[in-house]
Amino acid sequence: MAEKRDELTPMMRQYHDLCARYDDALVLFQVGDFYETFCGAAERTARLLEVTLTSREDSTGEYPMTGIPVDNAESYVEELLEAGYRIAVADQIEEPGESPGVVERAVTRVITPGTLTEDELLAGDDNNFVAALARGDGDGGSADELAVALLDVSTGDFLATSSSSREAIADEVSRFAPSEAVVGPDASDDLLPEDCMVTPFDPDAFALERATKTVSGYFGEPDALLAADAEVRACGALLEYAEYARGGAESDVDEDADATEREGPHLEYLTHLTRYDPREYLLLDAVALRSLELFEPRAVRAREDATLIDVLDETASALGGRALRDWLRRPLLEPERIEARLDAVEELTGAVRRREQLHELLRDVYDLERLIGRISRERANARDLRSLRDTLAVVPEIRDRLADADCARLRELREELDPLADVRELIDDAVVADPPIEITEGGIVAEGYDADLDELRGTARDGKQWIDDLEARERERTGIDSLKVGYNSVHGYYIEVTNPNLEAVPEDYQRRQTLKNSERFVTPELKEREDEIVGAEERADELEYELFCEVRSAVADEVERVQALADALATVDALVSLATVAAQYDYCRPEIRDRDADLEIDIEGGRHPVVERTQESFVPNGASLSPDRRLAVITGPNMSGKSTYMRQVAQIVLLAQVGSFVPAESARISPVDRIFTRVGASDDIAGGRSTFMVEMDELATILREADERSLVLLDEVGRGTSTADGLAIARAITEHLHDEVGAPTLFATHHHPLTELAEALPAAFTLHFQVEQREGEVVFHHEIAPGAATGSYGVEVATAAGVPEDVVERSRELVAEHADELERPDPRTDSQEHGDAHVPASTDGGSQGVPDDVAAELRSLELAHLTPVEALTELDRLQRLLEE
């Protein structure tokens, strides 16, 4: 096709040029009621979508062709997106016959995973972010600064932040989980999640001068909003990409023009850019998000609803659901902000009737953020405007329910609930109560809104009434009782007479159509009336469309007011949801300590918020961590509840900082800056990392970044290597966390020697889960108590799991033999001081079978001063020396 471009028919040349312009996308080219693809694109589309491959032939040749119906395109587009395609939708932007030549077509939107706006394609009500990564340019800004900008094209949410730490930006990316990203020329895509599509985009869009002009065109001077050049570059490029997805091609961009002057479409609904500092919120990296099961269950076969958000989400609207997810994604640090939410939750928890009334009213709230986005993008129909009107109708009632609120936050929210009475009145006056979906075929503008439209409708109505009366008049005039007056879209109005009555047809009847058993006629008067009716209806439809567009534009002008209302409604809904959960499941208000005080976590009768909802019964347990008791070594068999207990403590702390009541009898919480977790086994085989290496990487992050304001959860550290190595690493980590980091820590382990170490460290203590044996079976009480467990009960757990009896018996024998060996003193061993690993002592210059140089190096290692990764590296090196 490219070789014959100048010889192609006008339509095929139009298709070719659009494909060349959007060469990174699959172009869906509207031809009437279908979106068509041609050539190789048609063959791929036919195979993927399992639709018929046809062809189109012209003077230049025959071209494969595949089409999908315009009215049902979303389901096919979804399949194409899942297959990794970007879709450029080329719509007909004029009606056939409006101008000579080929119908004009243009790409009206580019559909990618991160730029979806269609409700049918968006997965649920949560935000769908597209991200941009950029570095500082080093000219007046730090080249080490890395920025991420995040935009939800469907709602207009726009965020940006930066840091000189790659890990910090990686944490923010994982926190918001973008589905797509564009990456600047100096940045790297290795910080993005594996399932995030990386889209190539014009590197010049990241240039500082151009990005500054782009941002200025939307939000004014960037220096007043953003803190670093890298942030300006990321935001500017992301805005250009969003414009490109709206239908502007990269080649449309004029570097010397600001956003309001470029040919690309301006995104009017982007009214706010929020620059935030990650340190303003409790930090949760990808590991913590996954371990604590905030949004996704960890286990492959776990219940889909077994996550913290599922427990908390009793919201009535999509707005509230998104707000609650954002609160959980970014818990607060400042006690004043936390207390403000808690005050509102407490008042709503106690006011049962008010809370239930608010919930019912909020059920009638539509997704205002996405609605106003569609309205501003000129993609809203009349039903969307009525949905906005219906939402505005309940706002005064919601305000009434908050009229006598006591707490300051609820009173503030009441003032923020702008009823937008003028917008509601405009829609009420202009749009009928139950409009059709189509906006070009009439029937959407209310009677009395426009005098010219009413007159046209009157003309059409009078004409139709004249035609309704025509049948009776003509029957009487002709004496033909079977005479009928009808209409079809091809021939218009007609008078139909059956063949036996043709002799009675008057002379003024003009034949219009011959059928098998009848003839159809028209009279000059009927033709005149038809012209009046059709002309009036066509002009009325055109005028209705114009009036509707004017109303839609007027509503779009109030985008900021609608977005502010949406934010207030979302907050009310999220608070009502937290109060509903607190009331139904007996949560208590946590006491939030001042951040200037020493960090303490004191929980009485705490419960795991997810597990207690999925189990018939749950045993509550308390937790107490303070500067002088900050490291708990927890022992007990598998299935006794160690992991559940640790996650429960972390989730209670997190919920408290969200501003939620917590599942406990009482809770006294100091806000923590970050939660670190090393829980459960995982690997990265594709990335060349074993389970143990993944564990070591996560531990290295904790030991490098945790401090006394962090909460650390460690579960079974060192299981991926030998017992001796694992114990050495676990012991070194325990000492480092106690002596150097000082973070409140819960450390669950099967390395029982660590309990002896805990007794020797002044701020460490031991806890264990109580079990008992009854007739050879282990019974779990799931109750935590001071002190260390007496054993791991591994064989008993194997029995309970159904391991064959002969294997269990052999295991018991081996355990007994090992116990006897441990009781016999070994003259070859030489115990090191302060918990160093037991190293074989040298005889005849070296250990039995161990070369002198290896033995000497082992003795010289100061394990207490090595990080876990350094210890692992040294042990691996010495092991290779032995093998050599």
C-alpha cells in the first residue's frame, strides 16, 4: 500500500496516511457502521478476534479487510488491549454527503491500558494511572533527581513527586501501580512493575523548556507547583502523551507554543496538579503492600475478597471507593489529620440513623469525576448530564444530614458540598428526564427550553396530525374503505390502495410505488406536507444537537466546582464506610500518640481484620512495643498463628494511621513512618534470583533504610540456606536491628537459639504461641504468651497435614537421634564469644578435613559486624575454596 500510495483511492489513501501518522498503534478506521482494518493489520485482527477476513478491491489491487461493529467495539478493543496493542480510533467526523469527495476521518482517541476512559473497558472503580518517569537535566537542577508523574485520564487525578533515591521512586510507582508508562531519555523502566506497559514517546516532550511551556498552559508557572526540574519534565511529557491519546499526533506539537496554542487537544478537565512528598505519608513499598494483602491476596488459591480493602469497603459510590483505596495506599503521619478523621468516624459510628441515611443517599451518587471528564472531553451524552443532575439532587439532602454535626471535619465537609443549583437547574430545563442514548437523532431537549425548537416541533406535529386525519378524509372522498396512509424511510409518506380498488383512485393521485397486490400513491398536498414535516424534523434534530452541545459546554465550564463536590462526596462516603465497619465489627478508636514522643505500640485484644471475617472464631492477642521492649522474638510451630499475629499488628497500626477505628479492645499507637515486611517465600527465577536471594535483597533494604520510626516484620529469616548459615544470618540481623537500627520489630523464627540471644539483648524479649499435645496430636490455642516455645512440633504438624505414618515415625526416630547427638559434647568445637557461629577448631594446624587457610579465615570473621548479605557472600566464597 505504501508503494502505491499516490495511486490509492481517496479513502484508502486516508487510511494509509493515518497508519503512517500513528505507526505505533493499530488504526480502527470507521467505514459506516464498522471499524475496518486492512492488509497485515486485517489478517492479525481476524486471527486474534476470530472474525471473518474479507477483502476490498480497487484499481491498485486487492487488500485483506477485517471489520468490527462500531456499536459493539468495546469488547473487541478489550481483547486487542490484552494482546498488547495500542488502538487509534479513526472516526468519521462528518456525515456522508456533507461535502464532495471522501468522508473526512480523524483519530479521535488513542486507547492504551493507561489512557482508558470508557466505563466498559475500565476494570472497576479504582484509579487507572499512566505514569511518566524523568530525570533532572543537570543544568540548574540535580541530574540525580528522579521524578514520577501519575495521571488518571478518566478522573483527572494528577500527582507528581521526586527523589534522589531510586528506591523511593520505585516505592511510589508500586504504591500507585500504573498500567502504562512513558519514560524519559535519561530514566530507566526497571523501576516499573512487570505488568506495566512501557510506551515509546517523543523524547523531546521531556525537554525542560518544552515541558515548562506545556505545564504552564494548564496550571501556570511550574515553579509555583513543582519542586524540581525532573518533576516539570515528567509532568510536561505526561500531559503531551495524554493529549496524544485524545487524538493529537506527536507531529502536531509546536515546541514554541504553550498548551493552549498547540494543535493538540487541550484537556480542560485537568484543573489540579498535586505535588506531594512521599515522606508526608506512611511509606509502603511493593513488598509491604503484597505481604499485608492490602489490595491483592498473596496465596494463589486465596479468596478474592480476603484483602484489607475488601474488609473496609462499605462505600456506596465509586467516588468513595477510590478515596478509601487512596487512604489505604497513603496512610497519614500527622496526628492532627488522623484525629480529624477519627473524630468524624466516631461521630458517625454513634449516630446510627444518620449514618444509614447518608449511606442510602450516597447510593444515588454517580461517578462525578468520570462524568465531568466525559463532559469536558465532549464524549458525554444526554443521559450523562441527567446522571449529573440526579447526583446534584441528593446533595442538599446530604447537607441536611450533616447540619447538626459536632466534629469540625464533618462541618467542613458540609460547607464543601456545593449543590451547584445553577447547573442542576440548567440540566433540568434543557434535557428531558429520560433521554435516548443517541444525541443526533432528537428527543433530548425539553419542551419549552428553546422557542425556535418548539416552533419546528409544532410544525412537524401539526403536519403529522394532518396526515393522521388524511386517511379518514380520503376514505370518505374515494369510497375505498381499505385505503391506508403510511410511511417508510425510502419513499416517505404514501397512500396505499389494493389492486381491486384501483379504478376508484382519483385523478390527482400520483403513482409512487408498485407492489404485488397494491399500488402506492402521493398527492401534491401530501408531498408538500411531507416536505414540511421532514424539513422541520431535520432542522429540529440539528437544532437539538446544537442546543445540547451548548448545554454540555456550559456544564463543562463548571468542571472545578464539580470536581470539588466529587472530592467532598468521596470523603463523606469513605468516612461513612469506616464508621459502618467500626460499628458492625466492634472496632475501637485508637489513641494516637504525638510524633515527638518515643514510639510505642500498645494493643489489647487485637484481631486480624481479614482473618476474623473469614474464620468462624478468632483468638485475640495483644502487643506491646516500646523503646525499652522493641524487639520481640516469636517462636511456635507452623499453623500456630505467628504470621497472622505479626500482620495483625501491622494492619492495626496502618488502620489507625488511615484514620480508622481498629479491631481491638484498645490501642495506643505512635504513628510510624514506614512498615517493612519480610514475610513468606517468593522467587524471581526469570530475573535469575532464587528464593533465598530475594529474601536477602529484601533484608538488605530493611537494614539499610529502617530507623527507629519504622515497624519491621520478619518471618523465618534464613530458611533458604543451610541451618548453620541461616542461624548465623538470623542472629546477625537480630543484633543489628537491636543495636544499630532501633526499630520496633516482630521476628518470628524456628531458630530457637535466637531466644537465648533475645534474653541477652536489653531491649529484646521473647513471645511464643501456646500449644499442647493430646494423645500424640498437637492442639493450637493461637494464644501468645511471654517466653520461648519448648519446640517446633514439626513432626506433629506433618501428622496433622496427613503425611504417611511411616514417614512420620522415621522422622520421630531421626529427631531423637539428633537430640542424643546434641547432648554429647564435641571436643572439636570452640564456642565463639557473643553469639558467633560455632566454627570447627583447628587440629594439626587446621580443622579435621579443613585446610589451614580456610579455618584461619573462618576464625577471623567477625560475624556480628557483617550484614546478612556480606555474611552470605563470605560463606559462599569459603565454601568454594573448600570445593577447590
